[in-house]
Amino acid sequence: MPSELPENGFHENVQFNEYVNWDALNFHTLMWARESPRHLKAALDGMIEMKSQDLDFGRAIHAKILEPEIFEASFYVSERCSAIVQSGNRAGQACGNNSKYTDGESWRCGQHCTDGFEEPDSVISGDKAARIEGVAEAIDEHPVARLIEFGHGFEISGVTELMGETIKFRLDKMVTGLRGAGDLGNAIIDLKKVQRGKANDEKFGRSIEDFSYDAQMAWYCDAAQSIDGIERRAIWLIVEDDIPHAVNVIIASDATMDIGRHKYTQWMRDYQRCRERDSWPTIETDIHVGGHTDYNLRKWGEVLQMHDFV
């Protein structure tokens, strides 16, 4: 259920579930405009479910890195199912399957769950807990740890006006006034977990385009600046979520931010126009010729020419 918005400004110590219920436009909803106005309307109406196990894993990583006390208090690390197998070759042995139900002392899998066992709100497996610990250690050993550890500014929630709309945003880490850090003394850090082998500049650059990370960062920086007038650099802290937990830190270039700003500005205008007209068209519905993107056609066109296919 939507809840009353706090006053415009930054707000600390806001639980994620409370922030989600604030009745204001957020970036992850607006981003559906890149697909079509119909997608955006579905997101605005709450018809697109964002929750998934992967998102829960991501939230756990964020908590461990940025707010370890929240991680310890909010996330349960499950153990293997301790129910005793009653028949078959493994009769008399502990089940040993992954589990997510507990009575406070032991754990059960779905097959062996009985009365008295419940599923806590936030459960991660022992295997994932070990991966999260590896991520935390890798970041702690990187120079970026100084920016993360400076002052407060963890999981900052905000409300402001952007392009005439009331919006909300939530920042992983906001750095303000760190001496000796040059132009990084005022920065917004966004933590991105990626799969093994996808933390390098080239592959993350593709993710920037695929997931509109540039627009997200521009939205964050512009929203924060509208509150306190401080211009901040945008920093992506990228870490692999599995061994060897490679870490890459990228400061968004001015050109990248300009592209991102153009994207979210266009989506906001589309949103305002569709709302005014009460018309939310979908993607192309006529039967038409299509296929590869222009980029892939150019790339493969050169290959086909080399092999005399064209």
C-alpha cells in the first residue's frame, strides 16, 4: 500500500520496505518507458513484479558491504536440512538438501517441512553466504574502501522534484566533503554485482547500455544535486559475485552521463505526454521484417563479405 511521502530531502535509516511504499515515481519504474508506454503503465500500476531470488541475493550483498549490522540483523543463513531420511539407501542419514524453513534451532527443506517450521523473510544459503563474504573481503582490500567507509551516507533515500514530477531515489553510498580525494570527495557510488568474468570495462560497458545504468546514474546525481546543490561524480563499484571476486571501479565519463541524462529526460517526457493524453501505446504490432540490430548487421556484413556470402 502506498504510504505518505516525507518532505523533500535526504532521509537516512529508512527501511527498504518503507521506501518502496512511498508514493512517488522511481527510476526502475520509469525505465520501462524504454520498452514502450504500455510497459511503463503496467509498471506504474504495480503489475510488473520485481522481486526474485537474484534480487534478494543482491540486497544481501549490498547490506554486507554497506550496512553490515543490517545484514547480521536481517538475513538468515540457512543450514542443510537436518531431517532424518526414513527409507531407502540413505535411511537414518540427515537429508542434507538446501533448506529455507526453520524452527529457530534446525532447518528443513520443503519435503521435510513440518508444523513449527517457518520461512524467515530473508534467507540465504550457506553457499551464497560464503560468496557474499568473498565479495566483502575483495572490496575491503581495494582502495575504493576508503570512499565507502567515509562518514555516513549508506542507503540514503531521497524525495525531490525533477522535471516537474515528485520522484524518489535510493543511493547505495553518497560521499560528501571527503578531503584529499580530489573531485571524488563528492560522489555517488553504485554497487553492481556481476557474474564471474563480466567485471571488465568492455563487458560492463555493454551492461551500461543493456540495463540503462547511465540513465540511472544521471537520475541519481541530478536528483541529489536538486536537493543540496552539490555536483557529484558518479562511480560504479563492480564486483564479481563468485570466485575470484574481481573488483573494478569506473568513474562515469561526462559523455556517459550526458547520454544517460538524455535517456531519462526522454522517458520522463514520454511519461508526461502519455499521462496527459491518457494513451499508452505498445510496441509495433504490425507484421514486419526484422532481425539483427544495425550494429550486428554491420559486423556480420563484413564477415559474410570476407567469406563470399554476399
